[in-house]
Amino acid sequence: MGNDSQVTRNREVGVSRYLIQGRYTDTGLEGLLAVGGTSRHVHFEQNVSNLDGSVEAFYYAFGGEDIYAIVTRRAGARSRRPPARSERKESPCTGRS
């Protein structure tokens, strides 16, 4: 019953859920090994937050995809403009902007 009420509540307020699957490039994988998975997860959450969303679940995987995440976002949420390249801080993922 708890799940049913959660689903109903999400539909009422217009919350959308998205399954995101991703793969690391060779450079991204090197960064993951160098800095660790926690900083990658934090960086991912920051990017989702910039789109007025939240990360419900985040998993690393072996096989065809390297990450799986479930992201929620309110219907009608406004996306913020991503920073211009000159405004970006150093990425915790690769050490580059």
C-alpha cells in the first residue's frame, strides 16, 4: 500500500521519473579510477539539480552500461541555463572544464 500511495502522490503533483543509462569514455573511466566514484556521483547530482531534478537512485554496473540512475523532476520545472565555458569551474570528473 505504501508504494501505491507514493505513486498516486507523484501523479497528483506531476512528478516524472526518468531512467538514465550511461557509459564512461576511456578518459572518463581514467578519471573515475583516479578520483573515485563518490565525486562522480556528486557531479551527476549537481547536473541533475541544475535541471531542477533530484536523483532517486544511482548505481554503478558492469556490462554494456556503466551507470544507471533514476531521476525525478517536477512537471513544468524550469531548467537553468548551464554555465558558459568561461564560467565553468574545474570538473571533479576529469579535472577539466
